[in-house]
Amino acid sequence: MTSETGSAETPLAPLVADAPAKPPRVWKFWGTLLWGIVIFVAMFCGQIAVVAFFLIKQGNGLDLDTMKGVMGGGLTISLSVVAGLPAVLAAIWLMARGYRILGFRLKTRQAEVDLLALRGRVLAVVEVKRRMSLDVALETVTSDQRDRLRRAGLALAAGRPALRDCSVRLDLVALAPGRLPMHIPDAWKGA
């Protein structure tokens, strides 16, 4: 097509709006990690308050034997488990290693899953055990419980389209007094 001056018009390219830039995924990891640390600190302060309460209640002073008695007592450990401190500590430990935590204490028809974590295409059903040693923590989870946890993981994966093609694995995070958490991927080697 020519204009009145006789020159050929060049067709204009259609205007295309640039897609908005996606926010970096790094914030998702750091934001989750920071939120986990805040929760951990709050729960830790609550635990210190419980221990301080029991120390004051005993009225024997702050000597080492009294502290050992209170810290090693069943009631203090029970309060820790009820408060969920081990699961929070395990979640922070896993997030620092590149796992994305999808859920805490998920109740299914098959079992209650302590932690559900994703790394790549592996969906980890994580059992958190606070015991005196790793061997005791491994023995605590029976074969029946492992079967129920595996079925729960498969059911959770089947219920979420983004997780359907993930492989389900049973992991263990063992927590022992005075030691760093120990994460054991595929703790029972498919057993």
C-alpha cells in the first residue's frame, strides 16, 4: 500500500506487553526459613519458661542436679512433644537442606504424618522421633506404622495434582538430647 506521497508504508508490529517478571524463588525459601526460625524461637522461649517454672516450683535452687532432674523428667519431655518443638526443629533442619515443607501433623485416614516435605520430585513422609539414640528411634516405628505412613503419603500425593508424579519416600529425623538432628532419607530402605 502506498501513501499520498507515493512511498510504501511499513506495517507496524503489534504491541506486546512484556510479562511481569516473576519474583525470585529464593525469597520463598528464605521467607519460609525465617518464619520457621521465629516459630522455633517462640517455642523455645516457651520451653525455657516451662523449665523455669518447674525449677522454681521445686524450690531447690539452681544447682546442676536439680536442672538434670527437671530437664530429664518425663513431664518436661512430654510438654516438649505436645508443644511440637521436635517437629519444628526437624522442619528447620530440612529447610536448611533444601526441602520445602508442605505440612505439619497431617491427619489422613491411614496415619498422622509428622512432616511432609518435597525436594525435587521426591515427596518425603518424615517421621520425627525424639529418643536417646538413633537405633531406638528407628525401632520405635513398627512395620505396620511404616505401611500406614507409606499409604498416607501416597494418598496425599494422589490428592494434589502437582505431587502425583512424585516418588514417595519414608524419612526419619531423629532428635537426641545434646546432638544435632539426624535426617535419614529412606530410613527403612523400602521396608
